[in-house]
Amino acid sequence: MTTTEPAPSAAARAPGSTARDVSALRDALCARLPGWLRTRRWFAGKDTPLAPVEPVLAELVVEGPAALLLAVVRAGHDELYQLLVGVRDELPAELGHDVRIGRAELADGRRPVLYEATGDAVLMGRLLDRIALGGRAGVLRFEHGGAPPPTGLPGRAGTAEQSNSSVLYGDRALLKVVRRPTPGPSPELELLAALDRADGVRTAAPLGWIRSAPGGPDGGTTLAILQEFVPSRGDGWQLAVEAARACVAGECETVAPLGGFAEEARALGRATARVHAALAAQLGSRAPSTAEAAALVGALDGRLTEALRELPQLAPFERALRSVQRSLGEAVRRGDAPHLQRVHGDLHLGQALRAEDDWVLIDFEGEPGHSVAERRRPQPALRDVAAMLRSFDYAAHHALAGLLGAPPGEQSPQDLRGTRLARRASAWAVHNRRAFCAGYAEAGGTDPRRAPVLLRAFEADKAVYEAVYEARNRPEWLPIPLAAVRRIAHERVPAG
């Protein structure tokens, strides 16, 4: 569908530019994007035939000989993608050739180069100043909350491979560029603001944001969020994998394989419980209605049915998994359905930063690929807990694979050393899962182990989801979630 966009405002144009120039930049960008988008990790249409890229909005947000074009396009599976596009006479040499998209041809004969600009320190610094200034640029709105954001800082592109892009401004701020924007309220902005209002919870407070107007061509979307920078020793994933590798290898400072991370896991449990409590206090918590409780059970059943249809390796466990779901249904009918509240929605070790004094949870946008309505829907807090418990399992087996030099599916049962290390990896995961649950209870949350039927059901649901994901994307890692499915299937489901 072709979208008609308003001409850029005068304030949005570079000196000497015209609406025709902006249109030429936009059209050149869309013409050159199909092949280039396939090289981006955050592009979801890599397996689809090349198709025309359609413009949704395009605004010049930084003026001058080095200009910055913010564009939203429709591509792939009819999805929206955002780009921050640098416009210069020549590509800065320090950026590398892979950011180059192509050249445009303007009415005055200029042929500027278009490129991915999140690595351009100058343009990203000027974008920071533009957010701090506030106001409008065409259909875009630049906004901030209480204290104004910092200014005058160059930007540095984050190096982590993620579904979004980040730009760092020293130790002051981080700009999260939403690569696959979804019309509607931003779940992440809502939750960060709620946590910022709460007492006793460390968070990456929102400093500013860019969004399109509700009546804009994309329906009104949060495109970028400027957050407080959180100094840290690293994220939970890298720290947990390092600790697991040492403990599985027998190099722990404490008794292998149980030491090395248990206190960190306990502290992470406490931090998670505090976040859940703050979100419940700020945004509400309630018992589900009868219909909501039934829908909760029905959703798990539906996902399992779809997974069984796609992944035959799950078939041996179907009866046991259905039994887990029946136990959940019986608990719900007895009135034991978990309360609903806003939750993180995509919690794992990589979504936690180890600050000097505590863990800080980040990336509250919810599970990628789900609609805004789904990501904003209240859920049981145990969903987050189950997801984190699964992440400990992944960290342990990722460390094991590194030690053995082979993915989990290629480890031979005849390898006695591999078998011994695999047992250590499993023990490490169990020990840290218990420590996380203990910490969660210490901070005032209900001990997840006191709701074994509910926790098992959500863990099973997550493991089945992981199995489908791995089968599609990393078949060699499929044994990790399948082992979890097997464990859950063989565990005794306690009577009510």
C-alpha cells in the first residue's frame, strides 16, 4: 500500500533542500534497501522473495552538509522497519563499507551517499541534541520527561547483536532505536516510567523519546527511547556463562559445580521480585476473571498443539505435557489461578545488567513479534520467573558446549568426560535455579516453588517455544529445550 506523506516542514529540511530533495532521498533509499536489508540481523524477511520496499514516513531530523534522515518503511512480511540514514557527499572512512546503502540523485545534480548512521558519532550527537530540544519535525515528536536529557555528547554504536540498535552517549545515556516499530503505546516506555516512579527499584530511567504523531502515516509509534545509562560489570548472560564454564570445568573457587554464581542468582531473584512488586503497585494487580483464567489455559494448549504439528520430536512427550496442562486447568478451576499484572514479558539473563550495587532489569518491550496489545496484556508474574529459570539452563549448556567444542546435539554418550561435565552443567543449572527462587522469596515475592503446578506449566510452555525456535533457527541447539521437555515430562505432578 502506498502511503501519502506530508511534505517535510521547513524546520526539518537541510539548508537549501526542498521537498523534492527529501522525496528523492526517500525514493532512492527504498530502491536500494531490498538487498541491503537482508544483511541486517534485525530484518525478519531474509527467507522471503525480494519485494519492493514502500515508504511510510521520511523526515530530515538533522540539517546541514551531514544530514540525518529518519525513515520508516514497509518490507518483508508487511512489517515496518526504522532506519536512521546518514546523508553526506562521501561515506566517512571510519564507518566501514557495510553501512553503505547507495547514492541518491538530487535535483541540483548532487549525488549524496546514504548509509546506516548509528555509527556516525557526529550525527548521533546531533540527534541527542535534537531530542533535548523537543518539539516537532514534520510528523515526528521529540519529547522528554522531567529533567532535560544531556547534550553535546557524541554517540557510539552499541556492539551487542540485538533485534534493536543502541547508541551510547558516554556514561550518561543510551538511545534505543526500535528497528521494528509497532503502532500504539510503547510497552517499554510505560514500564520504565512506572519503575522510575517506584521507590527502591533501580532502573534505566527514560530521559526522552521520539514518536510519530497519532495521525501520522504509521498510526502513531514510539521510534526511539533515550534512557539513563547503567554502568555495569556486564549482563547476566555473559557473567553466568563464565561462571558456569569455570564450575563445570572444576575451576570454581567454591565446591564445583555448585559455586561461582549462586549468590548472584539469589540477588537477581530479589531484583526480579522487586520489579514485579513495583509494577503491581504502580499499574495494578488483580485476580483473573473466569474467562481470563480459561483463556490462559487455552492459550497454552493452543501453543502446544501448534508445536506438536510442526515438531515431531515433541510427540513422545505429548501425553505428559497434556497432563501438566490438565493439572494447571484443575488448579485454575479450584480458584488457584495466578494474579495478573504487567510483567517484563521476555525475561532472560541477557536482560539483566550487573551494576555495582544490584541487578538492573532492562529491555521491557516484551516478546518480539507479538502485537502491542499482547505485550501490554497483564500476565502472571510466574511467566517471567519460568523464563529466567530456563535461561539458567541455557547458560549451563552453552558453557558445556564451549568446553567440549561441540553443540549439545553432537556430544557422544560414549564420551565419559563429556558425560561427567554434562552432569555438572545440569547440577549448576539446578543449584542456580533454586538460588534465584530463594532470592525471589526473600524480597517479598511468593516463593515460585510453592506453586509447582503453575511454574511447571509455564516452564513447559517456554521449553516448547524454545524447541520450535531452535528447530527453525539453530537445529544443533534443539537438544537443550528437548532435554527440559523430557525433564518436565518425567517430573511428578503433585496432587492438588
